[in-house]
Amino acid sequence: MLQNLFFKSLEQGLVFGIMALGVYITFKILKFSDLTVDGSFPLGAAVAASLIVSGHSPFFATAAALLAGTFAGLITGVLNTKAGISDLLSGILTMTSLYSINLRIMGRPNTPLLNQPTVYSLIDDFSKNVWPLFPSKHIYLLFFIIFALFVKIFLDAFLKTQMGFALRATGDNPQMIRSQGVNTDLAKIVGLVISNGLVALSGALVAQYQGFADVGMGVGTIVAGLASVIIGDSLLGERSVFVSTLGVLFGSFLYRFSISLVLSFRLAQASDLKLFTAIVVIIALTAPRFKQSLKLPAKGCESYGNS
Amino acid sequence: MVILDHIQKIFHRNTPNENQALDDVSLKIKEGDFVTVIGSNGAGKSTMLNAIAGVYPIDGGKIILDDVDITSLAECKRAAFIGRVFQDPMLGTSPSMTIEKNLSMAYARPKNMTLRWGLDFSRRKLFKDYLKNIPLGLEKRLSTKVKLLSGGQRQALTLVMATMKKPKLLLLDEHTAALDPKTALLVNRLTEEIVHKNNITTIMVTHNLEHAIKMGNRLIMMHKGQIVMDIKGEEKSTMTIPRLLNKFEQLQGEKFAEDRVMLA
């Protein structure tokens, strides 16, 4: 059973890991607390599911979902930089409006994808034609490993370009990068666009993976994303972009695995999950503090950690 | 050629705290000039630099750089031809990025939003050669994060970054004020070396009268938002601290009161 649990968690960890990579861009690179993801994740699912149900190709549907997500990020970015609304509030505003928009897109709260083609079924069919021995049982795992790594490598490469440097400096020292001629408003918007594009892409893949899109499936996305980013960070550290993004995927897997463990041993019921998630994030966020105070027994006036 | 044409800056306008930081300041700086600026606290020195750099809009007048009116140009657009070093060593660099990445951003200025690789073999070699000219040993630490450097090393790095692409104008806002005297001397020497070698038009604000007299070829004293003294040529090269203070007293009828000014 544990082996089955492990592989299921790996699948989920990787497909939700694409969302976590999006959260990594805003939270870690731009230091922007972007709550849009709670809306752009179901947006991706809604767009993909609706398009598939109405007879469009799953590949086209997934690409359209990605595009819709980038648009959501653009709105948050414009609200924040051009309208001067704080990062938290501009994300909340976009997220809230997306709830209605997602209902409009689907026309109802839930769109099942039963007996509909998905990117997985199409790839599975294609692979079986080419190679009859293709292990269909592992189609999800194979697809997610390849695709999540592809997204990770794409992100790594992007962060090594001149524009990637500018985004990192925007989160690190906006005054400095402005004096190097970068419009930090534009840099923030670019980051939010890419981030929410990835989140919506993840939403589209999750909808096809679980067989439905639901308007409520976005609740807590940001917390799950943060949990993955923070777990990866505290386990692998910030040595380089390559290690950090790998840590995000690994953190996402560990997060899903621990949830599956808790559920399968009946330590909690499914409805307790959000509470459990929040506690995981709190522990991950405060762990460095505890570690510090263990190392430095002298009690001063300042608290340590969280530099 | 830099022209400040009757520029005005008023902070907190129409409030009890209204403060005329720049009062009808006009100044013409020739290409290649190295101008040092002194003055007491609140004289308007930093306000003048920030106005030129575009940190905030001015309330009147024009700023012209090489025949182009830049008065309404955004800060990040002006950065294409204005290099800056700040007083705070934390401000000029991106602390959690490496030296070579910081240099790469300066080298790419102002075309930083492109998808070109930020670093490659030839750039690394270029940066290494560039840093060899500074006696700080930074050329061996290209992949060190900037937050691990000392204040002096950071200011030297910021100076290199500000001048890497030759700017039309270099603004130095008390860039050695936060450093110990020995490091300040080193950064000042480096400043003179870079400015002279590349013939960069420079405005340097300082609280150190000695530095203001020794460095550059023109000295400006500001007081209450106005330029009250402008010393060039031979008068500048033969100037001493007592004569400078004397001249200020004659001009203003009051003593040059400034506890932060260092006399020696």
C-alpha cells in the first residue's frame, strides 16, 4: 500500500508542483505575496474543462488555460503597479472576481470530464500506436515527470537570462535595478504573468487528471504552493536556482505524501486537510527560528531568524 | 553638458512643513567636469542629485542633458545615461545575487529586459579583467554573493557598475560617508581614477571639505536650497579649508555651521 501511496503522491506532487513553481516566482523571486493563484488555478481548470467538453482538442484547451492564467496575472500586476493597490489586496481582488468568472466560463459549479479525451488519453493512445508495450498504467507518472522537469528547466533558463536577473533584483533591491534602467513595474508584471500562467497550466492538468473541474478547487492553492516552496527551501537551501526549483518540486511531493499518509492512517479526515496544510506551513516557516534559538542559547532583545 | 535651468523643488507644499529644498537653482556643467558639492544639512545637495536622477518630479525649471530635455523622463529611463552611487552601501547592489550577476546587470544597462543569457564565458572574463583594476581582490570572488562583501567593497563594486557603460553623467551622493577613513580614501582614489580615465562628467556630494577641495575641478557650495559659491580653475586648485570657510562667512554673514563637516 505504501508503494502505491508513494507513486500517487509523486504524481500529485509533480502536477501541483508546476503550480508551486509559479508561486516560487512571486513569493521567492519577486517577494510579492500573490493570492491570485487561488483564482487562477481553478481558472485554468475551468477553461480547459469547458473547451474539452465543447469538443476542442485537449492540447488546445490546456494552452488556452495557460493563456487565461497569464491574463489573470496581468490584471493583478496592473492593479498593483499602475493603480497602486497593495500586493495582497490586488491579488485578493483578482481572485474574488475570478470566482464569478470561473462560474461564467463553466456555466455551472462543476464540469465533469467523464469519457472525454484528455492530454493523457491522447498521449497514451499515440504511444500505444508507436510502441504497443507502452506502460499505460504509468502514463500519468511518466507524463508528469517529463512535463514538470521541462517546466523546471524552462524556469531555470529564464532566470539565467538578463530579464531573469532583472526580476530577481526587483525582488531583492528595487532601487538598485531601477538605477540600472529597469522599469520595476514591468518586471513585476512579467513575473506575475509567468507565475499565473504556470498556475493555470497546473490547474488545467489537474482537472484532466482528476476528471473534473470544480469552482471550489482553488481554495487553499496558495497555502499548498507556499508549503511546497518553504519545505523545499528549508530542506535544500538557496544554493542556486537549479537547486531551489528542484526543492520546490520535492517540497510539493513531500507535502502531498505527508497528506496521503495522514489520511491513509486515518489520523484525520479529508475535511481537516486545510487545517493540516496551514499547520504544515506554520511549522515550516517557524522551524528556522526554533533552530536558531536552539543554537544560540543567549537570550537577547532581538528575535533571530527570518532575515 | 548638463544644464539645470531654474529648478525648484518644494516638499510638503501647502502644509506647515512646507520646505523649499531647491530654490531657483541654475547650473551649467561642461563635459568632463568633476564638480564637488558641499553644504550644511538641508542645503539641498541630495535633493539636487535626486532631481537630476529623476527620483521625484521637480516643481519648476528644466533639466537638460546633452541638449535633451530630460525633465519629465522617468527614473529608470534616465538610468540609461546617468550612473549613480548612493551613500548607503546597501542600495547600489542586489545583495542576494553574486558579484558577476550584479556586473551583468550593469553591463546590460539599459537593455536589461531581454532574453539574452546574463552570463557567458566572454562576459565572465571581461568582468574579471575589469575587477583586476581594483585593489580589493574581487576578481577572485565573482560567484560570491554581494551581501558577504564589506561596505567599502560594495561601494567600489557599485562605482564600477555605475561606470561600466560610460554614463553621460555620474552622480555620487556622499558615497564614502558610511566608510572608515582608510576605505573612503581607497574608494575616492578609485573614483578619481575611473572618472579621469573615462572623462566622465561627475557631480559628487560630500561632507568632507578636504575631499571637496582636493577632488574635481569645480566646487559648489549650497545653502538653503541655493548655490551660494562656485569656485573653478585656479581658485579651486589653490583653495584651502580656512579660506573656504572665510569666504562662506563673508558671503552669508554667518558661520558655516555643520557638525558633520570634517575639517581635516
